[in-house]
Amino acid sequence: MSLAYITEKQLAISAVRRACLLTSSVFNKLVKNETLVKGDKSPVTVADYSAQAVISTMLHRAYPDDLIIGEEDASDLRTESDSVSSLRNRIVELANEALTAELGIGDIAEWGIGPGSEQNANQLLDAIDRGSYEGGRNGRMWTIDPIDGTKGFLRGEQYAVCLALIVDAQVQVGVLGCPNLPWDWLKPDGDKGCLFVAVRGQGAQQMKLSGADSAPLTMPPYTPSTFNFLESVEAAHSSHSTTSQISTIMGLTQSPIRMDSQAKYGCLVRGDGGAYVRMPTGVGYQEKIWDHATGSLLVTESGGIITDSRGLPLDFGLGRTLGENYGIIATVSDAHAELLDAVQRVVKED
Ligand SMILES: Nc1ncnc2c1ncn2[C@@H]1O[C@H](COP(=O)(O)O)[C@@H](OP(=O)(O)O)[C@H]1O
Ligand SMILES: [Mg+2]
Ligand SMILES: [Mg+2]
Ligand SMILES: [Mg+2]
């Protein structure tokens, strides 16, 4: 067994597990004034902030020189008002609850976790803001999406805690925690909570969020009669009509599965859906690297191909966004050429 990135992998699993416990515990208690609206009109909750604080604290303790690209920043939490200070107190309380929880299998106290690891408000706000790195082509950087699919989280549906290590613009380690995802997609009332892990060159695996048993993941081969798409719930994030046109060209009979967050990538690699298709709804939006870093490695490590709608590889070396990539398509290797062809025919018609 290869030992490359073995510590980074264990750290990422540990950090994502702690963050997932935090987010699931918050959901049951979330009250209205614990959600803010960001400059781009998207929601952010105390759970997003505290999960980023926890993950960033652990990364910094383990690898002080590594850079971090996190979705959230703490500027809205640094102003002085009664409502902001109660929000801040809640974030400190939640982050410390997660950081100080007893050590479990694979946890290392030097990562700043376990009893006695409390951080104060300033330390936690600084940890959130350590995620402000601009990114780039060279060096080691982690990317955190503390809650991907915040809208799904608020609806009580799918969301994911996402963490990836990028080295010289290549994703090397990716971990995805999906607290609300059923272990078996066909048994929605059965056990929930899945963790997906991939290391470049070492394959991908799925394990229970709560336990250690893991199963290697290989995407099932292309079967046109049962092939279906995974796409966003939010029509503003991904064009549902474009997906439907692509589906018609490919002669697909199954309807798409709509789901928030990178949980779609988890479902793709374990075979719940045939392809993840994300076509832009307008011009100008640039996909964020933290929305696809982990998912892209899961795809390539389980026998799939991921490109943009022109067939170009996703470029994680251009900063905080995927820059010029336009749309995203991911599917098992033997279906990719046909899918890409259908996508290009639809794009040409538009
Ligand atoms: N106009 C847009 N087009 C594409 N993606 C968008 C978008 N506006 C927001 N998003 C991204 O879509 C992500 C959710 O993905 P999905 O639609 O697959 O659930 C959001 O992540 P967050 O929820 O972490 O903010 C956000 O980064
Ligand atoms: Mg967001
Ligand atoms: Mg996201
Ligand atoms: Mg997010």
C-alpha cells in the first residue's frame, strides 16, 4: 500500500468527521437569526462558519505552512452589534464543542483536538480568515467548503462538508462528508451518513460517517437503458433545460436525480446516477474550486472522466475559481465521449 499522503488523508478524514458532527447537531437547533445573507445574496449559517473554523484550526496545527482557500471569511463577524456578538458566541461555542470532543480512531491530539483544545473568539475568527488565500499554480493548498449546498442544509436535504489538498494545481487528497446521505440510495429511510475519500493513484472509497468499515469504489460501466443524470436542485446553479436537451439527444428514458452539493459526486461514483451534468445558467459565473476539487478526484479515482463542456480538464491552478472552464460533465470513462458529443450539440444549437 502506498504511504503517500497518508497523514494528510487521516487528518482530512478526522477534520471532516468533526465538522459533520457539528453541522448535524446544529441543524436540529438552528434558529432564524443564525443565518446571514452574503454579498452575493447566498445564505451562510453559524454551522458554515464554525465548521470552517474547526477544519482550518486542525489544518494549521498539523501543517502550519500550508495555505488554505476556504469559502467563508469572518468579516461580517467582526463588526460590533448585539446580533453579531450573539452569532459570534454561538460560533465559538459550536467550534469548541467540535474541537474538544474526545479523540476517536485516527485522531491525533497535536492537531488541536480533544479535551482542553478550546480556542478563543479571536483565534477562531483568525482560523476562518486563514482561508483567504488566492490560490495559484504552485505549492500546497487546502480548499474547504464547510457546508456545500447550504440551501440543501437549510431545507433538511443533502449537503456536504468538503476538503481537498491541492499540490501544484493537482488535487491529491479529497474527503467528502455527507451526513444526510442514505447509505443505500434506494432505502431513503435507512442508515444515513457517508464519507467518501480519494487519494490520487490510490483509488476512492466510501465509509460510514460513524465507523471505520470501508469499501473501494468503482463506477459501474455505461448502460444506456438505465443511465440517468445527477443535477442541482437549484435551477439558478445549473440549467435544468440544457440537461433535459442533452438527455433527449442521448435517448435517455430515466429522469434526472436532483440533489444539492457535492453529494452528487458521491452518488455518481457509487453508481446511484450515471453522470453529473452542470451547465451554466447565464454568462459570468465562475465555478469555485471548493465546489469541485474533492468530487473531481473521486471521479478520476473510481474510473470516471471529468471535464468542462468543451472537453477540457478542470484547472485548479487559476486561483479561487475554475477560471475559464465552462460547465462540468463527469461520468464513467466509457460514456464520456458520447455525453460530451451530446453536450456540444446542445451548446451549438443555443
Ligand atoms: N449561479 C451559480 N451557478 C453555479 N453555481 C452556483 C451559482 N451560485 C452559487 N453556486 C454554487 O453552487 C453551490 C451549490 O451547488 P449545488 O447547486 O450543486 O447544490 C454553492 O455552494 P455553497 O452552498 O457551498 O455556497 C455555490 O458555490
Ligand atoms: Mg455558500
Ligand atoms: Mg459550495
Ligand atoms: Mg459552502
